[in-house]
Amino acid sequence: MADEKQLEILQDKANFRSFKPKPFNMREFYDRAGHDIRDMLLSCQFRGEVCSAEDFKVVFTRYGKCYTFNSGRDGRPRLKTMKGGTGNGLEIMLDIQQDEYLPVWGETDETSFEAGIKVQIHSQDEPPFIDQLGFGVAPGFQTFVACQEQRLIYLPPPWGTCKAVTMDSDFFDSYSITACRIDCETRYLVENCNCRMVHMPGDAPYCTPEQYKECADPALDFLVEKDQEYCVCEMPCNLTRYGKELSMVKIPSKASAKYLAKKFNKSEQYIGENILVLDIFFEVLNYETIEQKKAYEIAGLLGELLMAPVPFPCHGHGVTPYHPKQADHVCPQPSPGAFPQILLSCYVVGGRG
């Protein structure tokens, strides 16, 4: 009898019909398979002081696993800089790890042949949208990014078309074009695919690989590339953006190639193909205000009639423009410059993700 009972137990354990594998979680997969900032970050300085991988926070975008600097979240204060110019912002050296890129066996609509990272400089008050708003940084170069803060003020109806009300969203507190787009795209995918991508907010289940291929990717591509009427978001009445001027120099130099190869225990060829330096800083510590005004206010009308501009002094942080329709002025910024949020995408199609 004992032998028969043991046999029944063994037969039950050998029955795999009731076996169910652990549900596949795309977010965990992206997190596990993506590049690790601790391996990529070779050096980091902010305002001349050493920073580390601990100063970067993981953020998921449509590119997968990315890293953001100066998010101002998780109890961390937003960083400021006291001066403009190189050496007073963020300077990092990265290894893009091309050896870990996935091979390209064929071409699709999303196939890309470049190597490097994408970067987005944006306000902490708006979510990243790096796949459409980021700029590329190539290995083998030191890229200098001189920034200037720009504050745009638009008029609401009936004078303009900006959106002045707070955002009606379960995911975001403040309105921005990117928040509106992500909110709309998330709702569209949840309604049509019954899932969401890893970068989308909410509590809907993450799409499985099958749902990604059959529904989510085609649906989002349709929204982004072809549907010009859905997910159309209005301009906010107050907007902060960062103008950029990029310049590059080649690295490594012939004089430093052997030193860097020895320092990082890599070949000179590897250094040239994988190492980049990114230097982001404010050009000067002031900001530019672009303000839309009602046509022909009294001050503007007097200026037109007198054939001369009516001067208005800078007050505090801003400027009152005199042009009747639109103004573009720069005023000194008396306080330290609030450094923007920097998002690094360690993925270009063909990379690990």
C-alpha cells in the first residue's frame, strides 16, 4: 500500500498539465536586460564635484530603461548652479557598450544603424518624451551642450489658443504637452489592447511580448505617425524649455588614447568606438522670456504713435515687454540657476534595450 501511495504522489508531481509558468513581466525584463548605469558611468562631475551612479534614477521610456539626473524626486533637492560656462554643469564620461548591442539581422520600420545615446533636457514639471524630443550623442566625441532657459507665455482664448486649466488626468498633476500625449496614448492602448507599455503610467497590466507585437507597437506607431486628429494636445499657457547649442570635439586624442586604454583596461579601438563625454551647462545665468500680448494695448499703442518704444524696466525675475503683439527679451537672473532635468537613453534601436 505504501508503494502504491508513493507512486500516486510521484505521478501527481510528474503531471505537468496543471503547471503554469510565472507570468512574463516586461518591466522586469527591461530592467534586467537594459544597460546598467553602474557599468556605463566612467566618471561624473557636477559643478566640479564628484557625482556617481547613485545620483541617477531609473526611468522607463519607449526606448526601455533610461536614467535621469536631477529629477528632484525621492526626497532629493533640485540642484542649482552658481555660474554659467563649462565646468559649472554636468560632465559625464560613458561607455555605451556596443558589444552588448543586439545584432541586426534584417530591416523593419524601427531598425536603426547608429550607436550612441539620446538625451533630453527638460523641466522637472513635465515627463520625458525622449523618443521624439531627444538629441543624439555619439561615441568618440566630447559633446558640449550650452543651454539657455526660455519661458514662454501664451494667451488663452479669445486672444490665443493655449490651455490654461489644470490637467484632468489620473496620472499627472500639471499640464504639459508631453503629459497630455502620454496620458492620451496610455488610455488608447488600455482601451484597444487591454494593456500598457512599460513607460506608461497607471495600474493596467503590462503588455506581454505577444501583445507588444500584435497590438501595442502597431497601435502606438499609428498614433504617432499617421493619426493627426487623435491625441492632439493644446499648448500650455506657461511653458519652460531649454534652448541648446551643440558643439563637438574628437576623443580620444592621439596623446591620450594609450592612457585611456590602460586606465579602463580596454583597447584603443574600443575606446574610440564606445567612450563619449557629455558636458551640459548654462551658457549664462539668465533666462529669455517670450510673451504673447494682446494686440495694441495702451502702452503699445502709445509706442506706435510716438514712433518709439515705451521702456519697461526688469522687475525681479521677469520683464514687461512693450511690443504690441509679441516680445522676446532677456533679463538678468539674480538668483542661482535651477539646473534642468537630464534624461539619458542608453538605447538606440539595435542596442540592448
